Amino acid sequence: MTDDVFNRPNPMFWHDIEGPDVLSPGGGDDVFNPFELPKGVARFARPVLGPGAPAAQAGARAILVELSHAIAATAADGENRIIALSDVPADVRLLVEDALGEGEATVLIAGPVEYHIQETLYPGLWDVRTCAPDGAQLDRLLVIGPTPLVVEAAARDLADDAVALPDDGPDLMNVRPLLVEIAARMNDHRPGGANHVISLTNLPMSDADLAALAGAIGGGAIRAHTKGYGAARVTSTRARGVWQVEYLNSMGTVILDTIEVGGPPAALVAGREDFEDSADRLIDLIAVS
């Protein structure tokens, strides 16, 4: 068996998302500097509310105060909380958008309606837009939570409950026991339990294995990517609660290819420390605005 068995692209993964931008090792202005952060890594700079009419400033500040209280509450109990933006005046909404900025995680959920989800600069605080198939925005929410509940719901409701095993074939190596393990972990997983992680990087897979794996679980409704040092490409599959996660190094090269069975992968989940940090940052933002 040749080394390219371990390096070939996985046909089941959605490869349209670009990896983090990095400095080129070429000459000129793009000389490689091993001590410089990759360009895709966000550097947090404390924002302030932009200029605006006094009424807009007051409205935006009130939303930020509400957000800080919601983040503190979610840090305590882990529950999702929602603040609607659809009916907020445009000038107020723009001030809030500028103050919250864009963070490292982006999620797209396809379906009868689409969900465009962008993490803000404050981990655990998500900008969620519901859109019609033609792109028209139907709703706009700020969601405070480890992951917006719609992500977990889509992975559960827009997927199959069973995994079909492929027929035996002379070129199949490991795909059948892999799918048996996936099916067993799907049945065993309970909400709130730890995800089961299977490394594909160190598992020899033939071309026939990869094709059979793609045929059995394939790509699902959810596509996501995260930037920075924790850069990853994430997709749900057609199997309930089964995800493929590719972790990338600073050059955008896949260094670990995994299957996760359970809830949303850790790459898309904000933890308690994230909420505490976001709460402190929002307090600082409110104090200087």
C-alpha cells in the first residue's frame, strides 16, 4: 500500500470553503515569517460603539447590556437565549453589528429555509440569519449559547437514523467495521454525552472504502469552518449526529481527519471560559461606549 492512501482528499467532504490565509514562502512582500500569526487568526481589539444619533446610541447600548446579562445567565446554565433584531431600527442594528464584529466560526445550514450563522468577536454569541432559498432575509436573531440550537436540530432532523452497510467487495478494507462502529455509537449516544471521535487519518482506507463511506453517510445539510489556530472544516453527514471534521494547520493543510458521533463538534461549541471572557469584554465595551 502506498502513502497516498493516507493523503488523498475525502470525496464525502465539502471542499468549497477556503482555509485560513497564510503568508507565502515566496519573495517580495510575502516573505514567510514563522513567528507571525497566520492571516486567518483573529486579533481581538476592543471595539466601541460607532458614531450615531443619541437615540441610536442609547438603543444599541441597551441591547449590549441585555446581551451581557444573557451571556452571564448562559454561562451559569448553558441554555440558549435569543434577542431578536428583525424589528430593531436599522441605525441601531448597524451600531450593534459594528460593535460585535465577526469571529472565527461560520456555519451554513441548507434546507427549506437556510440559516447563515456567524460567530461574533464574543465567543458564545452568534448572529443567526434565516433566509429564503432566493436569499431574502426572513429573520435575524442574536443567539447566546454554546451552539445555536438550530445546528443540533438540523443534524438530528435532516438526517437518517440508520447507516446502510455496503456489499462485500474485493477492494474494501476497513469501511464495513468503520460503519458498524458509527452505527453503534449513534445508538449509544445520549444528549449531553461526550462525542465519540474516530480518526480517519491513521485508518488505511482504499479508494473503494472512501467511495463506500461517501455512499453510506455522505455530506449533510450543515457546512462550517473555523479560522485561527483551531482552524477546522466541519460538515454534518446524512447520518444522524455524525460529523466529519478536518483540522488544519496554519498553512491550510489537513493534519487530522476525523468522524465525530454525537452533538456538534467541539470546533463549533463555546465553553464556560469563552462565556466568561465574552461577558468581561462586553462589560468593558459598555463601559467605554
